[in-house]
Amino acid sequence: MPASASPSVKSFSVSLRKMAATQKIITELVAWQQQHLSEQGPFLILAGPTAVGKTDLSLELAEALQAEIVSADSRQVYRQMTIGTAKPPREALQRVRHHFIDELDLDEPFSAGHFAFAAWERIAQILSRGRIPLVVGGSTLYLYALQFGLAEIPDVDPTVRRWLNERLLSEGAEALYAELQRVDPEAAARLDATKTQRVIRALEVYHGTGRPITFYHRHHRPSPHAFRTIVLYRDRPVLYERINRRVDQMLEAGLIEEVRGILEAGFSPELDVLRTIGYEEVIAYLQGAYDYETMRRLIQRNTRRYAKRQLTWFRRFDFEWFVLD
């Protein structure tokens, strides 16, 4: 490019290069998927940290494949959580059929196990329509369960968890962990005693089903499908800047009003699903715990930390990495 080229010409050139790189990725993945079509897979998974750009690329890839998107996001499944989950916009949902978006209310239980079994069924339905499933998301436990299987744990009466949460407040975390050591020492040995929600989950299964959670882990159901997982990535400074900018966009789009509406609708701020980055901090702000700027800074910081944890998890597996930009 001539040295005298204007900034707008340079910007246009950069945009063309990005478009060409994206199209190259899409062309390669479409060709690969079309060569590997079967009821067992392998099927493509587009994974990656929050704010990396999964939605835009997935829409282009889904249209090129004539695919339906299976969302592997543990929060976008809830109707009331839209802005803070960066849910695909309405026009995107109209362009490509999505699954596990806006299907549940906040007080309806949903877990990685629920997701995996339901997603396997949806994939079979998608194939029966002559379409291709494309999995998109960054919820690591959901992606693990989908690909590698998970224990078939029966649903437990919600009153058991409420009872355990009440005991957590009255007796303390150490007492609950000590109980888990007695009733399921194998699970206790694997758990961090400070991760109280995981301790409660193990006790919930024990008291709700009569069997320790390790029993179900030993009898887990494998996935009926194979997958090829692509992890999208950007240089860390770029990713963090995208995260910071997205948080500001969420706040400008009405995240505080969305959270206020959830609480005014009668949903408890203590719901596990509301202990989500972006929602937990706004709830604390609405309760007067800190000011607006502190809330904004905490959401950005906590989201960056979450993205770092996602990347650490992805590196545990032999996934493929595609660097964007």
C-alpha cells in the first residue's frame, strides 16, 4: 500500500483481510463437515472465551452449512436473561434456527447433565430434518458433558437444596463438608472444601436420591456423537478490550433495568442462576453495596477473569485453536 494512503483506505484494506481470513476458515470447515456427514458425527463445535466473536462467525458458518445452532451457553437458555448474557439478537435468531435459547424461566432447573441428554436428542432431530448441527458456546461443563458424557443423576426435590442452603447459613461450610466426608468420602476428597455450592450439590444428591454422587459418576452415559472442537481465540489485550467494551454496551443497552425487572417479577436474588457475572454485581449495586463505577469495574474485571478460566480449561484438551484478527 502506498505510504500516502489515507486512514480510511488502510482501514478498508484491513477489513478486507479480516473478511478473507474469516471466509477461509468458513470454507475449510464447510468442506470438512460435508466430508464427515453421518448420524454419529463428528460435528463441529465453535467454542471460545466470552466476547471472542463466536456469534458472528457461527451465523456465517451455519448459513454456509445449512445448519441449526445448538447453543452451549448455560445462561442464554433463560428467557429473562438477555442483555447480560450477550444473547444473539432477534435478527440472528431469525436468520438461523437456534436451540436452547429462551426456553426456560429462571426458577426452572437446568444443568450440564440436562443439557447433554437434551442436546443429543436435538441433534438427532436436526439430522432427521436433513440439517446439520453446529454447536456454539463457551460454558465449559456443558461442552464437556456434550462431548464426553455425564452421570445420569435423577432430579432432586428443590426443597433439599433449600434445606442445605439454610444449614449452610446456620451451621457453616465446615459442618457440611464434614458431613460429606462421612457420607461420600470419595467425593469429599476430590472437592475443594471452600467450593460450598459443589459440596451442597454432592449432599443434595445423597439426601435426594439415597446414593452418593460418586455412584452416578461411576455409571455415566457416554456421548453418542463425536465432535471436532474449534476454540476461537484473540490476543489477550484485544480480547480484554472487547470484554471491557461489551460491558459498557450492556450497561448502555439497559442491563440494570433488565436486572431490576427480574427482581420486580419476584425472582429471588439468591437463585444460583443469578449468581452470574453481570447480574450478581448489578444486584449488589441495586442493594446499595457500591456505586455505579465500582459495579462497572467489577463486571469488567470478573468477566476478564472468567475468560482466563475458560482459556485455561480449553487448554486441558486436544482442541484446535483458530486465532482471529
